Amino acid sequence: MTPIGALSIDEYAALMDVNARGTSLAMKHEIPAMRARGGGAICNCASAAGLIPSALQVAYAGAKFAVVGLTRGAALEVAKYNIRVNVVCPARRPARCGWTLPLRIPTARRLRSPSTRSAELARRREVADAVLFLCRDATFTTGHAFPVDGGRTAG
């Protein structure tokens, strides 16, 4: 949560390294292996901020927009090799939704009972379900940014 003018060059570089460079390097090594196997699916991870930026997260949003752009470009480039490339764009649940609970509840109990799950655990499961869908079931889907955000980017 830093104004763009207050962000240091090193902080900006770190954001871009982790997000854009990391995604690019991962695909650089995934794609040749998938080509050798005759195809595959890649699911990158950005953020809802990579679809709709907000104030005080401009650099973060820019890094996530870069991941979305890399995904879309790679999808066009590797489709001829039967490789699909998509990106999930998760957002945290707002606290008012009733899912945020104190973390002192034992983890095993949170996992067993949907009524006691924390917002973080629910989000992870929802993102994992989206990734599985994109990699396993969405066989005619490539180059898309898939929001997992409860409608935050819908309007």
C-alpha cells in the first residue's frame, strides 16, 4: 500500500522480478517440456488487481497486469503446440462476508467444518478449484484471465 511516487526503484524491481520475470522464467522451462510431451496446460497466478487496479497499489497492479499480458501472449504463441495458457486472478474475501474468524481455531477443525473456515482457507480452496478447472477441464480455453473474486471485477 505505497503511493507510486514513494516506491523505491528496488521495491519496484522486486515486484516485477517476482511477478513478471518469475512467470516468464517458469514458462520458459515449462513450454519445452510440454512441447516434447505433445501439449499441456499452464495456469499462471496474477490477482484481481491485474484486471482492475486500485490506488496505493499501482506498482503491484502493474506487475500483475504484466502476468496477465505474458499469459495472453504466450497462449497465442504456443497454441500450435497444443499448449493452453491461462491465469487465475484471485481476490481476498471482504471481512464483512462472515468468513473471517479468529485464527485461534485449530486448523483441523477449520478444515472439517465449512462453518469455521477462515477467509484465507476458503480463498485457497477456491483458487485451487479454478486452477484445476483450467488445467484439467477447460480443454478449449486459452489466453484467459479467470477471476476468482466473488464478482469484484464484474462491474
